[in-house]
Amino acid sequence: MNEKSERLLEELVSVLKKKEDLRQVRDQLFKRGLECLLKVEHTAHLDY
């Protein structure tokens, strides 16, 4: 993991207060990561 990612992760973790906060972050991170991967795959497949 690069330095910027480490700093962002530390900042994110510092604001988590409850288990539910972590679940929400996990779910959003998974959703956005998957959307990003699908967008890249779609772009590569259509070649634009």
C-alpha cells in the first residue's frame, strides 16, 4: 500500500466509533471498488 493510501486509511479508521460504522465503510468500499473495476473493464472491452 502506498503512503497516501496509508494516511487515508488511518484517517478513516480514526473516525470509526462503532462496529456499525466499520460495516458501513466496508460495504461502501466494496461497492465503490466493484463499480470502479466494472467501469475499467467496460472501458477496456469497448476500447474507449
